[in-house]
Amino acid sequence: MNHYILIWSVCTFVESRVRQEIDMDELVRHTGFSLAHIRDVFRTCTGKPLSRYIQERKIANAAQELLDTDWQVMDIAIRYGYSGRTVFSRAFLRHTGYTPSQFRAEAPVLSRVRLCAGVFGAALPDRRGDAGGNQTAAKDAGDCRTTAEDPP
């Protein structure tokens, strides 16, 4: 079975709500699939858990705001659903190799990345030189099929 539409639906759902808490019940209603199925298909097709993808998208978008605004780090942290500056800083460091303050001071260039077909977003910055190249949500969502459903 081709899971392209499900992956696209999840990516657009997350990206359109990245500044809010992602309501998994709403995602289930939006896609028409159980949460267990969504998580399983997403991990199979993308190679990463849905929760990690959501956190990466929040951090990537927050990184863009760190560069584009003069808002306080705490304000950005709260805007993306983090309970405080320390929690946000730890997550930011884990995903980027920078603290938010270091990131803003060094101001690396952020690229855009294809999240899935027709959906682009800020790349996750990576101090180790990856520049977000490992961010596409679907490895090849159009090719994410289970062999039992493929035509002969």
C-alpha cells in the first residue's frame, strides 16, 4: 500500500500547527487512521519516530525565529510549547549542536528543506556541517509501500 497521502497529511498537519501543542486526537481525526497506525507508518517510511519529527520541526522553526526576530529566547521557547528556557535550550542543543544564544550570535545560514512532496520548511541547523540535509520527512514517501499490496 502506498502511504504517500498519510505522510503528506502528517507533515502538513505538523507544519501548520508547529507553534501549538500537537493534538494527537486531532491528527487521528484529520487522517482517519489510528494513532498506532500513523506512528508505525511514519516511522517505517521516514526512519524516525513521529515525536522526534515534531520536535525537530519545532526546533527548526524556532531557529529561524532566532535569526529573524529580536524576541527573547524565553518568548520563542514558550511560543513553541516549551515550558521554559532551560528545557528549550537543552532540546535546541541536542538537535543543533548550538545553544539558542550561540546560534543567534553565530547566525549560521539556514536552508530550506523538502519535508515531503510540496511541503518545504526551515532546515534543522547542524553545527557539525549537515546543514539540514538529513531532514526530509519521507525517505521516498511515494515509494513507501508494503510489498503485499504492490502490483506484480
